[in-house]
Amino acid sequence: MQAEGLPMPRRLTAIAAVSFGTALVVIDGAIATVALPTIAHDLHVDSAAAVAVVTVYQLVLVMLLLPFSGLGNRIGMKRLYQLGQIVFTVATILCFFAKSLPFLLIVRAAQAAGAAAALSVSSALVRQIYPPKQLGRGLGVNSVVVSVSAAIAPTLGGLVLAVGPWPWVFASAVPFAIASLVLGRSLPDAPRSKAPFDVLGAVLCAAMFGLVIGGLESAVHGDSPEVSAAVVIAGIAIGVIFVRREQGEAEPILPVDLLARPVLALSTIGAFTAFIATMTLLLSLPFRLEHGYGFAPSEVGAVIAPWPLTTMFVAPLAGTLSDKYPAGALGGIGMGVAIAGLAALAFLPHDPSYFDIAWRMSLTGAGFGMFLSPNARLIIGSAPVERAAAAGGLISTTRMVGQTTGATLVAALLAMGVGAGMAPALVAAGLALVAGLCSLARLRPSVRNPAKTETDQAQPAQLG
């Protein structure tokens, strides 16, 4: 199975199971935003407090992704994937009993725990499903599912609110969980590690991410800067202890063994800066369009739509190409295209039309789509089979931390009075440049294949 992937038609059923599970996580993470005003009204809290419904979900997700990827290696990735969806479904039912914000936050944390269990091993399952020569194609399909789910989440949430109370917004993702569970019998049963699960390492990992990101979120929302700084410093201190401890572990929770490989370290740094760049632009653009150019809120979504729509087509194409051509070259080209698009967005005309913005958004989305799928394929394909779950957890964690960092950066730019102008697009272009340089650096033979150990199931030239 590991050499050739799953046989047909079982492969198609397994792909559908993972796709529904991925859609579940993405939709549930994005759909709550449209319901926040209604939740605040019904639970008698102010809008700022209601935002915690979104942030607590993101925070728990980031805290648990890497620990759960390690747990999946011990109890079985298929089992953890399906347990996560069961937890999510039960937690969603509890939303209907939420009569106070604290109870709802507990339920959202449980939802995030279930989503983290599924997301932490999804990329590793994709590796088991597809033959090595089609891994890039498989990850490209997964990227399309993410893009489509993110695009439809706000619309779906609005439609649900139009006909029912806000708990149904969360329940709208349950059919995806049920479909994935029903089809999940076709998922592969990967070999399990016999090494004991590092509970202390998992706790330290969760504490590190929770304190650092929680402290940054606290600072952004205007809480005490002294307390926020203390929380961040405490998280960094725990992180130092955690990383040093992980360096002596055979199967570390934080995959320092994978990050020690230059090709994987560069890929992770590139992905991190790329996700910061995308979030920086996408979160700041509505402010610029509404405040600077007078677009109505209903028009903003249509203006942003060309980005995910273009990514839907480019990501699977780039993933397929990465099965044949070096990811370093594809990523470098992609970031070059993205930088051109971001620069064009920074210098919009004085009175831009829909077309003026749409082609720039499409160009930028194409660039990031060309980078992210080959980059994920390289990380998953370069990791040893027994560390595939750790590599998948690394990809998901990098995405979530990058997006959270991007949101924090936008808040800082807005606080400085430059977040509704060209500054976010220029900052994003600088971050894309870093990602592009990291990608091109992987083409060097000394990075791509220093000791002929980077490859596991693909050729060195294809991976770099």
C-alpha cells in the first residue's frame, strides 16, 4: 500500500472521506464569523467578547495539531481521524444547549479538539492513499477543497442565519463529518509506532503555542500590554525548554528531526511567510476597499472571489506538475507571479473598477496556488514514512500559526493607521519575496540532497 497507494475504487472513496473531513475543518473555522453579531445579541455580551468564539477555536487548533499528529502514530491515523469527527459532532450538538458565552467557548474548544485530531493526520493519510508519483496531485486536490470550503463558508453561514437560529450555523458542517465517517472505512490503516506517547512533550507544545499566540491576541485586543508581554515571554521560555527536550527524543512531538533537514526547514519557513502574506492582504483589503475606494460591503466579497477561484484551478495543476518538476522551481515561479500581483494591488488606480482589482487578485491567487501545493508535496514526500503524520502536522500548524500571525500583523498595521492603504500589500510582497528565495534555495544540490537522505519515495530532482 505504501509503495503504490490504495487500489481503485477504494482510493476514490478514501479521497472523498479525506475531502469531506478537510471541508469540515475549514468551514467550521470560517463560518462562525458571520454569526458573531447574532451570538452577541442572543447571549447578551458585547461584540468584542463574542470574537472569542472564533479565537478560542483557532487557539485550541494550533495548540493540539502537533501533539495529535504524534498520537496518531501511536493509536492509528485512521482511528484518530474518525474519533476527531465524532468529538466534533457531539460538541456541535451541545451548541444547541449554549445559553451563556462561557459554555459556548467550552463547546467551541471541544469542536476545535475534534477538528485538530482530523486535520493533524489528513496529509499523512493523503500520502497513504495516493501512489508516490501522484502525491502532488493528491495534495493539489486537497488544496482545492480548502479553497472552495473557505470561499463558501461565509455564504453558507449567511444562508443558514436567514432561515434558522445561530446554533445551526455550526451544525451546517455536521453533514461533512457524517459523510467522512461513513466513507472512512476505506481509509488506509498505516503502521503504528510502538514508542510510548510523550505526554509531557505534548503538554509543553500546547503550552508554548497557547501562551505565545494567546499573548499576542491579548495585545491586539487592547488588553494590558504588560500582562500580554509576560504571557508571550512565558510561552517563549517554555518553548526553549521544549525544543531542547525534543532534540533528545526519537520521535519528537515538534519535528525537530525533520526541521534539521535544510530542504524541509526552507520549505517550512517559506510556507510560514506565504501564509502570513496571504492573511495580511486578505484581511486588510476589505478595509481599503470600503474606506479608501467606497465599495459597499456586499461588493467586497465579489472583488475578493477571483483569488480562491483561481487557486481552485492552479493548485491541482501545480500539484500535478510537482510530481514531475522541482518544487523549488515551481515555488520560485509562483512567488514571482504573486509578487507581481501584490505590487499591482499596492498601486491600484485612483478609482479602480471591479476588473482593475479582479485581475490583480486572480494573478496573486495563481502565484500562491503555484507555491503552496508543491511546497506541501515536498514536505510530505521528503519525510520518512514513519514520520509522515509529523510532517502533516507541521504543515497544518505552519498554516494556522502563519494565518494567526498575519491577523495580528494586520491589527498592528491598522493601529498604526496604515492598514487601510497600500502598506499591507507591500508588506505581503516582501513576505512573498522571502518565500520565493526559500523556494529557489532548495534547488541547490547541497540543500536538496546533501547526503542523499532527503528522499523517501520520490526522486531528489522532483522534490527540490
